[in-house]
Amino acid sequence: MRDYLALSKPRIGVMVALTAGLGWALAGGRATPGFFLMLVGVTLASGACGALNQYVERAEDALMRRTQSRPLPRGRVAPLRALAFGAALAAAGPALVWLAAGRLPASLTALTIVLYVLAYTPLKKVTPQTTWIGAAAGAMPPLIGWAAAAGALSAKAWALFGIQFLWQIPHFLALFWIYREDYARAGFRVMPVVHPDGGTTAAQIAVHSFTLLPATLLPVLLGMAGFPYAISALLLGVVFLGIGLRASWTLAHSDARRLFLASLAYLPLIFGMLFLGGV
């Protein structure tokens, strides 16, 4: 059971559930049985993405030090069983969201799986632009939660999507830069592998760290939060921007790692402040 749990990438599932819950709450939803069923559905869909991704990339994972201890490369789960597990989660997740909240959020949940498994995963070996596809898939949970509560998507929902989308670019590029030798060994054409001098990676980290700051202030203009959130988001954004610019300037391993770790704290803090300021 521990190996199947590892296939589902539970830490990502927790973040997916929390950000979907944020979308639900900011859209005016309350803690109803449908809310909890929706959370179970999006968590299962997240698990499907993790399991199916690991099934497709099992040979590549065996070549990377960062991933060679996963269940499939180690032979602790048979490939066909991992495929069946992922397919079952992929069917159950959108179905539960449909039962909980209807067609639109269920369709967004299914689209997330399609983008991640059928676009992002195979295209990682083709083009570095797949990072943006993965970021779009990763930014869907707030839209799912909002649509589940409100029945439609508004500019406020897309503001949440934009924050989570832009946040993922420096987050993942820092990770790709740290493990660029691993990714090259596995044949993944991520940006630090395609452009090993680091110029493109540095530019994209800087650009998206810049654009993330105004994106986090957009909820204030849309009436989702007030002045305390604006000041807190501005201060936090300036700190994160400084960390991002330093990493893009030096591309030192320590600075890239600092950016990655800072990004892990940044999104929960921003969304937590937005929840407190907007509910």
C-alpha cells in the first residue's frame, strides 16, 4: 500500500485539494458534503496524474538519481498494475467531481488529467515548452473548486489560475537546473538541458518572478481581498522576487535550491493570506 501511495504522489495531492478548496471558498462555497466529495475527486485525479506519469516514465526514472528509488524502477509494483491503478483513479476522480458539483468542474478535472498525462508527460522528451503545459495543468485546481461552488468561471477564478500558473515556472526551472544532469541522462528536453549555458533558464526565472508579483495583487483590484492582503502580498512578493533575481543572476546551485525551497513556502503563504483576507 505504501508503494501505491507513492505512485499517487500524496504531497501533490494535498496541495491540489487545498487549492481546489481555496477556489471553492472564495467563490462563496460552504463546507457541505458536496465540498468534501469534490475534494476526494480532485485528490484522486491528482493521484491518477502521478501514477500514470510514473508508468509512462518508468524507464527514464530508472536513469535519474532523483527518481530511481520510486516503486516502478525498483520493481516493487508491476507496470501493468501501476497502469490499472492510475486508470482507475483517472476514472473515479472526475466521476466523483461530477457527482459532487456537475459537468463543468468534472470536465476541468478530466482536462487536467489529459493535459498532464497525454501532453505534458510525452512532450517532455520533445520540447522545453512543455513546462507551460505542465504549469497549466497544475494551475487547474482553483478553477475546479471555483466552478464547483459557483457553477461558472469568472475573472476572479482566472486570477487564482494565473497566480498558480506563474508561480510554477520559477519553481520548476529551479528544480530542472539543480537536476539538469539527471534530466539530460534520461533524455528530457527541459530548458536547462536544451540550453545548457543557462541563459534562457535565467531569463525565464527572472521574467516569471517579475510577473508573479502583479499577479498576486490582481485579487485586490477584483475585490477579492483588501488592503492588509495587498501589503502582505507586496512584501512577500518583493522578497520572492529578490530570491528569484539572485538565482537567475548567479545560477549557483545554492541559489537555485534557495529559490526552489522559497517557492514551496510562497504559494501556501499567498493563498493562505488570500483566504484570510477574502472569506
